[in-house]
Amino acid sequence: MNAVKTTCPYCGVGCGVLAAPRKDGGADISGDPQHPSNFGKLCVKGSALGETLGDHGRLLYPQMHGERVGWDAALDHVAQGFRKIIDEHGPDAVALYVSGQLLTEDYYVANKLMKGYVGTANIDTNSRLCMSSAVAGHKRAFGEDLVPISYEDLELADLVVLVGSNTAWCHPILFQRIVKAKEQRPEMKIVVLDPRRTATCELADLHLPLRAGTDVTLFNGLLTYLHQHGVVDTKFVDGHTTDVERTLAIADNTAGDLRSVARACRIEPSVLGEFYRMFARTEKAITAFSMGVNQSGAGTDKVNSIINCHLLTGRIGKPGMGPFSITGQPNAMGGREVGGLANMLAAHMELANPTHREIVQEFWKSPAIVAKQGLKAVDLFNAIDEGKVKAVWIMATNPVVSLPDADKVKSALSKCELVVVSDIIEKTDTAAYAHVLLPAAGWGEKDGTVTNSDRRISRQRAFLPLPGEAKPDWWIIGEVAKRMGYAEGFNFSGAHEVFDEHARLSAYRNEGSRCFDINGLSGLDRQGFDAMDPIQWPVLADAKGTPRLFENGRYFHADGKARFIPTPPRGPAHATDAEFPLVLNTGRIRDQWHTMTRTGRSPKLASHIPEPFVDMHPHDALMSGVRDGELVRVATRWGALVARLKTTPEQGRGAVFVPIHWNNQFASDARVGALVNPAVDPVSGEPEFKHTPVRVEAF
Ligand code: SF4
């Protein structure tokens, strides 16, 4: 069999992959030279995809209470269990918790079932932990969740500011594109804003090791600086934005002069001044941000404080400039498109908008359409713990490891009446709490689409047979829906039919009032869907993609204008104190993905960093009475873990870093989620993974 073109299942860069199946059941993996995200390159995780294939550890058959059963018995049990709880307690007593690992088609069917048929918006996703602050910031500023630029713009920029993003490790191929652009144009400047000196800083002309949580102050200070120095695109601001004066006044009042900003952010005034001058004089500037911005109790304000600076200077909608959210997961964006978040409808339409609800219900011909938001991830598991949500179906994610206050998630699931888990792996930390386990198709076995960080829809294609009795998620959800009495809405014969319905809904009664429109991709049959090339939405009737948004200066608020959003700085939810004097920061390492259920199978990837660790500044280690190389106990008010201490001056003083990946399969008691405080951003609901008061002590 020839190599099949598909897409990497890990990060939001969305690299094209060529997978050539072998007779032994594995596959030879290489980068797709024709894919516009990566042009043939793969990072170490993508290159090791072949090592993660195979049946070892796979969930191959449906199970109920630990016993193998047939699909009919398992599906009937799930459908009847959900139906009984809905009949007795109402639709809000059930929930789905899904994942950026799902394909868009899986997400679409799950969202349709809950919001159009069951009648609850209790469907949230692990993307809530990743980029929901960016979604909320985009919607506040642009009227819709829209990423203005393309990867090509990063190569055209004269200044790339990377905020809260270890791009070198977390989005390696995108980082390599920036490295190459800088090699070709050494005058291109790179600035990194990050409390840690990460691998990304090796490329930086300037590193600002700002104090955790002070990003809003820093960007309010930049806004004030730009205004005071006349770096304002008055024509753009007057013609295409609102609320500039109020926003400037609040930024000015709260940030103060450069020295007070530098003091608040704990940066040398000369370094801060250099950054402000650099930004002020460079027209082609991109501010790219990731989890250091999003995963905060003030994540949405951080996003808007960045966008405000681009609006003031008119640096948006033109080549080489704009704000840019780098998404974490392979299909966080696709989930957003179909409304796979508890506060969204479908095709970027709004739950709170009666016309949008009417459009979606009319298109779906569904018996219900929800009007009120559902429970966001942290609240959802709290509601399970409190007995308000009595049945939950978890798909392709491992919340017992990944959610904040993760021991509470364990407690919640152990009390829940019905826990259904669909996964590719049999023994995960979360699967241990399942009453019903459903074997899902994995990467290389399932068919559908994903959307990457620059709005590019790419196909994931199957190149391996389904193992055991595994099935695609869209099929599993559809079969449960049919057994709940909703057959008319779920008669899909393949992923291509789901995608077609999604594409048609995006254009239904849309006369340009909504940006997300992929009507140019509707009408594809199985063959057409199979042949689909990567393309950036919107894709209108001419079937051409759209590399850059807002070139016409039109935004998607009713008046067509973008909004400045005032962002008074707010501190983190929990401050350090004598008992917990340091700040716990969590994040990824280069060679692992999420909770390691897949990358943990690769010996090559494990050899990079084989065990969990704590990074700490040598001075803080001295003050805490711990030494480099020894096992230490890391404790917060919510939990504790034991890991090996690495002292390094690259970790800023006053904070420690612990990776998110290790689960109980690979290291006991190393789930950092159990230590993270459950505070969330009040707008986006995204948890504050970057700021939990912590103590490190000898073990
Ligand atoms: Fe996969 Fe991301 Fe690496 Fe590309 S950069 S190969 S999408 S993990």
C-alpha cells in the first residue's frame, strides 16, 4: 500500500504526515512535503508516531463493570442509563466531557446530540484547559472566535513576540519556521516574555522574565507607551474600532509609567524600555501567545490586553502583523467550529442569540435547542461531586490526571451513578472509574478532519484496520443517540456525511454575518472527502481558502467594528504566603504529549526525560533546604507529589516548574493536576495552571 496522507495527532501546528503501513501492522512515518504547515518536516514526537502503534495496551472490546460485552449490550446500557437519569432528573443531570483529540466529525455529532436532542449544553472539552481564554478574547474583540493570521505571516514579520509560549518545545515545527525566517533575514527580531528561560529563549534577541501573572500590566503599559509616543493608527482606530478612550484611560490609570510597570513585572526598566521601543518602531509585528497567557485566572484579559495593542497600531489584517493564538491540541480549533464547548452552539453561533438558536434548530430539525450555557470543565466535575450531574460520558481524555484539583475528580467519579469512558487505551487513570468502557478508533484507524492553529482544515485518514471491535467515536455517539430515540438526526453512513452537514450548517442563513463559513467544502461525497486538500477557512463558494482575516477592516460585531476591551489588572486567585512561599507553574516537555497514554509507549521519546522532575532556582532550593538531584516533596493546599529536583538558574526565582505529563502508569503519585488550584478565569472558565502557591521540602 502506498503512503497515506494524514495529519499528526499531537499539537496544534497540524503537520502533514505520510504513513506507509507495513505488513507487521506498524507503519513507516515521514513528513508530508506538500502539507503547507510543515513542508515535510516532523518534530521528534511526530517522527516517533510509528512507535506508538500496535494493540499493546489497547482497549479492544466494550466492557461493563470490567467484563467484556458485545456492542449492543454496551450501547443499550449507555442509552438506557442516560435516558433514565434524564427522565428522572432532567437533561442537565447528564454530561459529556470530550477532547481536542476528537476529530471534527466526532465533535459535531456529540454536540448535536446534547444541544439539539438531549436538551442540555453540558458538553465541555479538555480544550477548556487549553485555549478557551483565547476564544473568549477573540469573541470580545472581533465578535467571533477568529485567528487573524497564517503561519506565513510569522515568516513575513519583522518582530515576533512570543508570550507564555515555549514554542521550541511545544510547537517545534512552527518554531523551526521562525528560526529559518530569522536565518534568512537576521534583522528579524524575536522577543520572548516568559518567567522561565526556556529553549525558545535561545533564539530571542530579548527575553523578558516577567513575574508570573503580570502580563496584563505589561501590555497595558505598552498600550500607554504607544499612545504617549503617537504610535497610533488614527484612521484605523476611528474607522474600525470602538471603546479606545475608555480602554486607554484604564490602562493609563492602572499601569503607570514605565518604571512602575517594570517594578510590578520585576523586569529591568532598561529591558522593558527596549521591548516597548522595539514594538513601537516595528510595523510588521506579531504577538503570538499560548498557555502562559491562556491558563490564568485573568487569561481572557491577558488576550485582550495583547489585542488592544494591535488595534491601536492598526497592526492587524495586513501581511506580517497581528495577534496570534497558538493552540495546544490538534483539533482544539475544530471543536470550537462545531460548538464543542459548553458556552457555544455550532458553526460559531451563540447560545444566547435567539436567531442563532432558531437557525441551528431549523437546520437540525431537532426536538430541542438549548438556550443556557452548560457547565464548563471544572464546574462540571464539581457538579458531579455534588451529585447534580449523575451520568458522564468521557471521550478521549484523562481528567483524573489533567484537571486541576484532580483528586476531587477521582472523588466525583467514584460517586457518579454512571461513568462511561470511550478511549483507545484500556487502563488509564480515568478508565479505572468507568462503569462502561467503549473501545474507540485511534490515530491511523479513523477518518475525518482536524483544524490547526492557522485555521487550516486537514484530513486525518485511516491507514490501518480497526483493531478488535474498536469503532469511530462519531459512530458510537450516533448509535447511542438512535437507542435514545433520536434516529432521524444520526443516520450518517460515514465521516464524509457528517462533514457535509457541518459545512452546510456553516452557510445556512448566513449572508456574511458570520465569518465561519465552509460552504465551499459542502457536497463532497466519500471520494471527494477522501481527496480533500488542506485548506484555511473561511472557504466560500469559490472553494478557495482564506489565509488572512480582516483585510477589509470588517469585524463581526453587529456594527462591523472591533472592540478595545479595558483590562484592569487582577492578581492570581491564591497568593503565596509563609506556608506556601513559591509559585507552581506547570507545562509540557519536548517529547511527551498530555498524559502520556500514547507518547509513553515510545522508548525513543522516553529517553529525553525519563522521570518527573521539579525545576527550581538554586537560591530557592537553598532557602527550602533541598538539593539538586534528590527526591523532593512538592506540596500545595490541594495535593502533593514526589519528584526529582533539578536546580537551574533558568527557572526564575520564586517559582517552580513541574511537567503535566506523568500519570500513575509511569510514575506513582506524580499527577501534578492534583496539586493545581481549581480557580478559573471568570470569563472563559480556563483554569489557573500557572499559579498555585507551593512548598518544596525534603522527601
Ligand atoms: Fe506533530 Fe506538532 Fe510535532 Fe508537527 S510540531 S510533528 S503537529 S507534534
